[in-house]
Amino acid sequence: MQNMSKSNKGRKKSGTKNNRDYEYDPVTKTHRLKPHVAAKRAAAHAKAKAEKLAAQASDERNHRITTKGSPLQRAIEQDIPIVNSNDLRPCCATVDALNERNEAMLVELRGTTQRAIDPVTLRPDIIVVPWWFVRKHGRHMAHFRTFLKERKVRVTG
């Protein structure tokens, strides 16, 4: 067996940690960081964190200043394709396309599981139009609702 000197006892260091920064706690039988060393490290960490946050804040401020302007200008600068939502063209090119779209939307709507109960018959006969359906087919909802009225399909929502 090897004879261990007093200087080799205690915590084994790993990385940049140093044995002299730690002390042995006989109550818990563990090594803990000395209070003054812990305070120095905490102060250094707080300073580094404050500098990092200040740098991030200045970067954000600079980014906001450079991106000021209208959304259209920012879209042009960032090469984002511009879609005009107020386009006055009809949603469906021909009457046949409009009828096909109405039929396809009706099939999709009937495929949903949400139904409302008819107060007279107490049966789930009324189709509930979900929010995602309106959002997905928003451009066609005007002619689709008239199509549903003509077909006498009972819907709500």
C-alpha cells in the first residue's frame, strides 16, 4: 500500500477547480466551496450575465431601429412574397370550378364529426362548421353558404 501524505487527502480536482478553494465539512462529510470563493464566483457570474444581457438589449434596439418602417418595406427588404388579400378577382375561375369547389367543400364538411342537436327531433342533424374549416376555405365561404341554403343543408357556426 502506498503511504499517503497529508497534502493528498481531500477533494480531487477536476478541470479548473482548485483544492485550496474547498474545505471539508465534517458534519456532512463532504467538500464544499469556501464562502469567500463562492462569493467571488457569484459576482463574476453576475457581471458576465449583466454584460451579456446589455449586449442583447443593444442588439435588439439596433434591430428594431433598422426594421422600422411599414410592413411592406420590411417584406420587400427581406424578400418575402407579397400576396394581396384584397384581390378583386373571383375565387373560382368558371362556374364549373365553382360548382366543383362547392361539392368538394360539402363532402369535406360532411366528413367532420361535429353535429348540433335539432331541438324539434332531438337528433344530431345540424352540421357544425368548425373554425378551421372557415379559415381554410374563407375565400369561398360566401358562395358556399348560399350553396348550402339552396341545398337546404342545415348548418350552424
